[in-house]
Amino acid sequence: MSPGQIAHALSRKLLGKRHTRIMMDYYREKLPRLKTPRTPAEWQKRTAKIRKDLLEKVYLLGHPPCINSAPPVVQWRGVIETGRGYRIRKLRYEGYPGMYIPALLYEPTNLKDKVPAVLNPNGHHRGGKAMDYKQARCINLAKRGMLALNTEFIGMGELQGSAFHMQQAHIDLCGVAGVGPMYLAMKRGLDVLLAHKHADPGRVAMTGLSGGGWQTAVLSAIDERIGAILPVSGHSPIWHRATLRWQDHGDLEQTPVDLCTVADFDTLTAMFAPRPSLLIHSVNDSIFRPEFMRPCLYIPARKVYKCLGAEDRIGFYANEDPGTHNYEKDIREQLYKFLNNAWGLDIPTEDIPCDDEILSEWELNVGLPPDNPTFLSIARDLARNLPVKRSSSKTKPQDRKRLSEVLRLPSKYSVKSKIARKPQLAGGVQIKHHILTMDRWNVPVTEFRAGRSKPPLLILSDGGRANSSSAVQNALDAGKRVFTADLFAFGEQVIADGAYHYLFMECVASAGDRPLGICTAQLLPLLNWVRSHAETDAVDLAAQGLSTGLIALCAAALHPGGLGNLRVNVPDTLRRLIDWPVDYIQNPVLFCFGLLKQFDIEDLILLSDPVEIVMDGRGPMR
């Protein structure tokens, strides 16, 4: 059989759009929607539990219990006297233990009494706290007699060592919420602001653009010290992103593991109630557009405000000038109007020009201590003493149960098979295409058989069936009966090709499942089906790639019976995912929350006994 004939057979599409429809149904089922309360008392009880669960099960999962209540360590780093009615105090505070967050406090001169205070987080702009639109906002607030704290976003400005936000996944791998440092950074920023002797705790607001809008939404939902809330183009419900607007997906902090087992962003937005809030979105924004955000965020939240008798305290504004992803003059003026209404102020609502007061990044530089932690360095420190418990030959049943729990392994799938296309004969090799229905999922399989073939080989590839031509050719040349399949998240079971695939895997983990667990749960009955279909007691398995290699090793560790030879391409330890580092976007299945905390490659190999394991490039492991 020629290489071209093999490649043609493997390129045949068996699922069409069926997998996309299945995934949409999955998200509609798994991702919750906001339920409007019947009474204020019901809402108060529900939100108290949600706030507690968000911290314990999502944002601070795996972190020390006392970490949220620890007071921030603050280091003051100098003062810029502007001579314009305000000064800028430089500071850095300890957000996450050992990680200092640079910040700027815009402080009106000649303060005597308590004044309003505004927390200003920034978003995904490399200039960070020095972005001109953000300086302009803080200057305008200070000239109106308010305290304005301008905090750096992890990964931006002076904190660009963590610019690749997806490296939160490396912390998740260690069983600690990767989003935790980001939550603590904004929470402790609020602590710093409220510690100011002139800050009025009854008049505290938070506002920001993009990632700053996300920070505003999350912290305001959880922390009721924030009394007025204005997020700009920074958050949307995950159910909406997954089923209608995948363009609105964000980085991992916006779709953290297990978030939707507690609440989605429509519920978090409603949790602003009954505090004054204004949601702002721009008409020509490439993400978070008003026509989508109004029905999925504002209208549901307004129903909750109405239930609480505060319907007039939530507003929605569509910015048209300039209408891009911005926090320019028009939106700043909406902020001033909003604060007037929220607190009964009488401050000017026209933006005060301050172009000649904008300072450079260098002038606003606060400075960091040596070796200020990054996402990767935090992950390396956490991984150093993992796993916490090693597997042994004496505890295999308990270890396999632990592995099932880490993988959130679904219940055993029942399997039904059908021929997907008419069998073909090419070069003396019979080619059959199968679709295995496993409860909700469809797994496409291509089979190659030449005469009286030797025991079967199942081939998996990170690139899907279409990229396994060489391996199939080699196996056929060796006289093997060959099967190759696309598991969940690979080949035809991919929803969006290229850069967007990982976004949907984020949603799966946010819904409470683990992509690695679903893949493993599909592989186990697939192996059983191959054994039954080929009428043999054992099947060999070859996995090409880091992700399919780990899936194969997990399956062998859980159920080694019936597996002959296992050939995989995995590192010597999962810590290499951090050391190298491996890219989450290209390999989202690898980063199963808490896997390294419980198991390493050595443990999985031990549990796979007596399967013969060969590591590509290393040789036999057993």
C-alpha cells in the first residue's frame, strides 16, 4: 500500500459537524445560567455561599488557608510632587507571598477629611500602570479630591516576567489555583487603598478596562467593600463564549478551573447588587460587544437588582467615541457621572485635559526586588517536593482510585460501533472506517488489515489520524493490523482548529471536567473494542506526542490488563512541563489540575505493570 493511499484514507472525514453539535450540547448542559431569585433573602443566602465557594474552590484552591486574610506588606518608594493639586506616591506591596506588585497612589494635596477612593487595575496593555488613558483617569480622579490607586497587572508593565498568562496552567498542574496570585494581587491592592487614613470605606469604587474590567468584576462580586462598580469590556459568561461567541474567550484567569461548578460571570455580575454599577462596552470592539453583552450580562443582572428593589442602580452604556477597546475621554466622563449618582457628589463630569502631565514608564518606575516571582517560578517551587504521595505495588487499588479522582474520570462509557464508509481495498490492504458512539461522544477510527495480520496495534497522534501516516506505514510493513483513532480534543474531535482549540478546553475544565480524564475515558473502551473486534486478548498501543502519550500512560495505569506493548513519548517527569516549559495553548490536555501533586511519570509506570513500556528516544522502561 502506497504512502499516498494511506494518507488519503486517514484524511477522510467521518464525523462532519457532529462533534461540534455534541460539544455545544455538552456546554449547554454543563455550564450554568443565572437563576433569578424569588426573594431578597434567597439571594442573600445564595450569594453568601457562592462567595465562600469561589474562594475555597476556585480562586484560592490549594493555597494556605490564611493567605487571604494576611495583611499586605507595603514598601513606599518615593513621591512625585506634581504641583498640580495632587502627588503620586510610588509603592510596591506583596500581592502573592514574595511577589511584589508595583503601584502608584494618586493623592490630592492638603487632605483633611475622609474622601472617596477608587481602585484602578489595568488590563492587557504592555505599558501597564503607565498607559496614558489610565494615568489620565487617575489624574482626573485626584483633581476631583479622590484617592486613586493604580495597580500593575501581573504580566504587564514592570511585571512582564509573567507576560504569558497561560503559564498559570503550570501552577494548576501542582494542585494550586494558578489564578490565585492574580486574585490576591487585586484583593491586597484594595487592602492597601483602604488602609489610607483618608480613605472613606463607605465610598470605595473599582474600575478598569479589559483585564482590568475582569478584575473589577471578580473582586467586586466577592468583596463587598467595593461600593461602586464600573467594569469596562472585560468579562462575559463562559456559557455564552462556548456556545455563541468564542471570540470573547480570554486567558486562563478569565476561565479558571472549576469556576462554573460554582458560578458563571452572569451570576458574578448579578452579585454586584444592590450596589451601584455601570457596565460599559464599545460598539466596534472586537470582543465583548454591546449587542452580545447586554442580553447575556446586563438584562439577567437587572432582574436580580429588581428583585432587591434596586433596579435603578445598574446601568449599561455603549461607547461610540471612539467605539474601540478603550477607556478614553467619553468613558472617563461616564465614570464621573456614575460616581456623582452613586455617592451624591457634585464633581465636574467633563474630562480635565492633562496631556502635559502624562509621565513616561521610566518616570513612573517603582522597581522590583531581585527574583520577584513569576507564574513559572511559583510553579517550580511548588513542584519541587511533588508528588505528595508516591504509588507503590502494595497500594495499587487506592492509587488507581486517586488517579480516577484527579482525572475526574467519567463513568464507564458504553460503546456502539458502526461502519462509517464503504470498506475499500488498496494495495492488498482492506480499509474500514468506524464510528464508535460512547454515550454522548463519537470516536472516529480507521482500520487497516492485510491478510492474516499479526496482533493489532492502536496508534494515537497529537495531530490526529491525518498525521499518523508514517506510523501506519511502518506498522503495516511490520505485518501489523492497524487501528488509528481521534480521541477527544484531537483530530476530528477538535472544535476550532489552530490557536482557538485551547479555549474550548478551558471551558471543559471550568465546567468541572478534565480534558485528560475525558480522553482517558474514551481510550479505555476503545481498547476493549479493538480487542473484541480483532478477536485477540491483547493490543499494542503507540502514542505519538506528549499529550496522547500521557493519555495512554494514564489508561495503562488504570487498566493494564489486555495491553501488550506500550510505546509513548513522554518526559521522565511531569516537572519537565514546567522546566522546558511546555506551551499550554498547544497542549492543554497535559495540564490536568493537581496531577503532579498526586502522580508523576514514575508512578504511572509502576501502576501500568506488567505492560511493556518503551519510551521514544529512551528505550524500554520495563
